Amino acid sequence: QVQLVESGGGLVQPGGSLRLSCAASGTILSINTMAWSRQAPGKQRELVATITSGGSTNYADSVKGRFTISRDNAKNTMYLQMDSLKPEDTAVYYCNRNLRPFRVQGRDYWGQGTQVTVSS
């Protein structure tokens, strides 16, 4: 069954950088359109970036020019390079298939996410 493990989050000062990783098992990331999304306290989950099977990328306006999504097919791992971080980027970040989350035992599956906190 599918397992997604997000990592790389942490506490960073405004203007700093982080690189998030999403390691997958039970599925092949490269055949899916994958996405990074985030959820801040009290807010709905927000789509941040997507990458298609062909490698085309798309970004939310709020992160365009600052975040870069990429994928290492050999490692079956997806990344999100986050630069020029702002306090409003603070959230738990999740990876999953875009539009149609993976299903495990009949339910939408989400990993544990990785917390990103941008604060001075």
C-alpha cells in the first residue's frame, strides 16, 4: 500500500530556505501528477505546487518565484525547495497525488506532513 513520508521542515527565519522531501513507497511518483499542499492552523488546505508525469510544474501565485518543485525518479522522491520564506508560509506541508489523493483501505491517505515555521 501507499506510504508517503514528508520531511525537511523546521524553524527558519524570514528570508531563509528549506528543502522538503516526500519519499514514496507502494506507488511510482513519476506516473502521477503530484502536488505539495499546506495547511495553516484554522485554514483550509492550500495547493502550493504540482508536477506532472512529464515534469511540467505549476505554482500558486503566493509562492511563484520562491518555491521549486522537483522529482528524483530513481529515488521515487519529490522535493520542494523553498526560498525567501515568509511568515505566511508557516504551515504543515503535505505531498500527495494532485486532485485525487491516494486511497488506503477505502479512505483518502495523507502522510504525517512536515511542519514549517517561519519566524524571527
